Amino acid sequence: DDIYNSSIGNVIFEPGARTNWHKHPGGQILLVTDGKGFYQEKGKPAQPIQKGDVVRIPPDTEHWHGASQGSSLTHIAISPNQQKGNVEWLQAVTDKEYEQSAK
């Protein structure tokens, strides 16, 4: 789409589920619509996210997001600027990395 040029999807994570580390050449916006979870940028502490939160992720920022152990998480993921590419999937978030997010 030459005007809106975005990928938009509703994503549901079961408790404890998460993405791999990844990055978006055109950035990403997460609209949390239900539940609780975490968002983390590489090299920074994980941030708790919950229903009502909006996460703005700059282009080419390596990150992951997913549900907490005790809650599912639902968000709308918007990846704008698709002409730059959609997503580059990287390594899995280790259990140790994930467990650190809850501290």
C-alpha cells in the first residue's frame, strides 16, 4: 500500500511466551490491549507492559516482547515504513534473560 505501507496484526501470547530478539527497519508500535508482560531493548532493563500501554520502538532497535509468567498478553503490533523491510528475526530470548525481566 503506497499510502499506509504498514503491517498490522493482533498478537496473543500465552503466559510465559515471548518473541525472539528481533528488529524492524521501519520501527514498531505496540498497543497493549490485554494482560501483562515485558518489553526489552538489547542492553537495557526489561520494562513491564500492561493493558493500555503504548510502546514506540525506534527503527533497527533490537528487542523482544512477551507475556509474564502469570498472565497472557495481547497487543496490536504495527510495523510502519514497510518499504524499508518488515522484520529481522534474531536469536531466541534465553530462559535466563526472560527470568531477569521479572526482577
